[in-house]
Amino acid sequence: MSLEIALQNAISGLQVSKQSLQVISNNIANVNTEGYTRKIIEQTARVIEGQGYGVEISRLKRSVDEGVLRQLRTEQGTVAKLDIKQQFLKQVNSLFGKPEDNDSIVHELSDLAAQFDSLGISPETEANQYLTVKAAQDVTLKFKNMSDQIQRLRSDANEQISSQIKEFNEKMDLVVSLNSQIIEFISSGVSPVELEDQRDQALNRMSDIMDIKYFENANGSVTVFTSDGTTLVDNAAVTMSHVSLTQVSASASYAGG
């Protein structure tokens, strides 16, 4: 082996080691950065005309378990769904109140039943008549207040759906943009790992809002679709919409449009 080849081998090793240290340093610096994934350098022998010329970096890749990531997104979507459901059901439950509370609907109905019993025994007594009517009015007012609060919750849910649909559309557009950039980077021989981190964050948020499925194409882009197979993101993104009701009332229903 000539001195020149030996020097080239040593220099290539030092260059790869330098880049590896830079990657390791970046990994440490971003250990607490949300959405950042650990990067790994893969090395390969450099061979020119059958002669070894040290080492070179074959590619920079992310340390990501795609199987675990898919499962995590599925579970995140389930948790987000249950969390929203729990928030609304908790508020609905508070409208009924606890049975032992004096202002609960159970207490109001029990009081009305007791007044009807008293009225049945002594219908001619004015006090019994007054108390029965008052108990009935209290129950009616309680039901009206509960209905108003439930319509408010429905209106809140309607607004949240509109807001999340808007955010979901924005994330889909971001995924389309990142897909294009990743394809361009790969075709130019540039590592797209940082762009893939950004795309993962967008997919994570999308999975919080909706139950999505996806797969990676050979060119590095991802195709996203719903759990029932409707395509959301391919070469372009679909536009999802939600028509918000200007006013929510007890007579408004999903079946009624």
C-alpha cells in the first residue's frame, strides 16, 4: 500500500469520525426537543477501481421503530377520543347532580312525588295544592335549565369540530408539502431525516384528531387514509369540511341535517 493511499484512508476515517461526533452532539443537544428522533450514521467501505480508499458515510438515518410508532398513533387516537368523550359526559353528569344534593334532578322528582302523595291524601288543602304546583314548577325549570346547558355543550362540540377540521386540513397540506421536499431531497442524494421528523409530528397530531392509517411509498412519501380506506393524502390532500350550525336547539338533530 502506497503512502498516499494510507493517508487517504486515515483522512477518510477522520472525516467520518468528525461527522459522527457532530451527529452525536446534535442528538444530545436535542434530547428534550419534541419530535426529534435520534440520528444514526451508517458507514461503508470506499472502493475506487477495486482499491480500498478508507470509509465513507452511506446514509444518515433515524432510529425509529415504525411498528411501535404506528401502534402509538393508534392508541393516541383512542385516548384522545375517550378524553373528549369523558369531558362532555362529565359535564352532562354534573347537570343531573348527585342524588343526595338538594338541587339534583332526582331530589326534585322525589319532592314532586311526595307532594303528589300529600295532595292525594288531602286534595282540598290549599298548602298541599301550592306546594305541589311549586314542586312541579321547580322540576320544569330544572329540565329547562338542563336542556339549555345540553344545547350549550352541543354548540361547544360543534365549534370544536370546526376548529379541529381546520387544523386537520392544515396538517394534511403540511404532509403534502413535506412529501414533495423529501422526494426532492432523496433524488438529490440529500438526507431528509429532519423533514421526516416534521412529517411525523404532523401525522401524530392528525392521529389525535382522527383515526388514520398510512403507508410509506418507495419514493419516501407517505399516503394517508381513513380507517375505512378513504384516501386523505396522496399526491394532494383532500379538503375536509364541516358545516356549523348557527344555532343549536333541542329540535336540531344530526339526522335532520
